[in-house]
Amino acid sequence: MKNVEHIGIAVKNFSEANGLYFRLLGVEPYKTEHVASEGVNTSFFRVGSTKIELLEGLTPDSAISKFIEKRGEGIHHIAFEVDDILAEMARLKSEGFTLLNEQPKKGADNKLVCFVHPKSATGVLIELTQEIK
Ligand SMILES: CC[C@@H](C(=O)O)C(=O)SCCNC(=O)CCNC(=O)[C@H](O)C(C)(C)COP(=O)(O)OP(=O)(O)OC[C@H]1O[C@@H](n2cnc3c(N)ncnc32)[C@H](O)[C@@H]1OP(=O)(O)O
Ligand SMILES: [Co+2]
């Protein structure tokens, strides 16, 4: 695993949260993206060598909407950058972690992603992310 690629934050009101993070960080998001497969809108802010990803759920059954319903707004996941996502998935599986997808899937910002269940990782949802070259 390399650096923390991004921290995902679940928000209720996307435009208000984007304004708040603009005031907080002093930079505009470099990208906003609709990811239909996850039922979310996302925006990305650069912070030093990492990023903040704001996530708004678009349907009641999206992971973000369910998270906010149960736990309220806040940190939703931590994403680690990897060079070889298949190798890291195999390694984590062999270490006893529960993977939420058997194959990498297309995420936001030109990445392949895989999620690790929070119940197998001290209550923290982990995302592996590999750049698509
Ligand atoms: C935009 C693309 C991508 C990127 O490129 O960056 C993203 O970041 S997408 C982000 C949104 N997508 C996902 O989160 C996909 C992976 N998540 C899941 O598959 C599910 O959310 C889940 C983690 C398996 C939970 O789903 P489910 O079991 O259906 O939900 P429940 O509401 O019933 O929760 C069960 C249990 O788990 C706790 N929980 C849920 N989410 C989290 C979380 N993010 N962090 C910590 N814990 C979480 C939830 O509170 C429940 O706990 P208990 O009440 O104690 O049972
Ligand atoms: Co993410």
C-alpha cells in the first residue's frame, strides 16, 4: 500500500458541503463526477499529497444515503493507493479481510477500486484504489 489517496466524506447537501470545504481548504474542487454505479455525486479537493472526496447519495439505497441515515454525516471511508490492485486484494483476502467486491470495479477519477468491509477492519470502510493507465 502506498499513500492515503483520499478520505471519503458523506454529506447531506452537496452544494452546501462544497461551499464549506472551499472555505475550509481555500481551493475549489478540481473535479465533480456523477458515478451512477454507486448512486453518488462526488467532488475532489486536493490537500497536499492527498484528496478529500465529498459524496452525496442520490438514491435511498445508495451506500452513502444508508450511512447518513444510520450514522449521520462524516468520514465514510479511507482510500489507499496501490500499484497492483489484484495483488493487494489477494493479499488482504489471505490475511482474513472481507472484500466487498471480488473484482476491481470502476470508481471515480479514473480509478479501479475495491472495498474492504468495515466489520473486518476495526469499523473503518477501506477502499483500495489503482489509477487506470
Ligand atoms: C465514487 C466511487 C468511489 C471512489 O472512486 O472513491 C467511492 O468512494 S464510492 C463510496 C460509496 N460506495 C461504497 O461505500 C461501496 C462499499 N460499501 C458497501 O458495500 C456498503 O456500504 C457496506 C459497507 C457493505 C454496508 O452496506 P449494508 O450492510 O447494506 O449497510 P448497512 O447500513 O446495513 O450497514 C451494516 C453495518 O455496517 C456499518 N457501516 C456501513 N457503512 C459503514 C462505513 N462506511 N464505515 C463504517 N461502518 C459502516 C453500519 O453502521 C452497520 O453497522 P451496525 O449497525 O453495527 O450493524
Ligand atoms: Co472513495
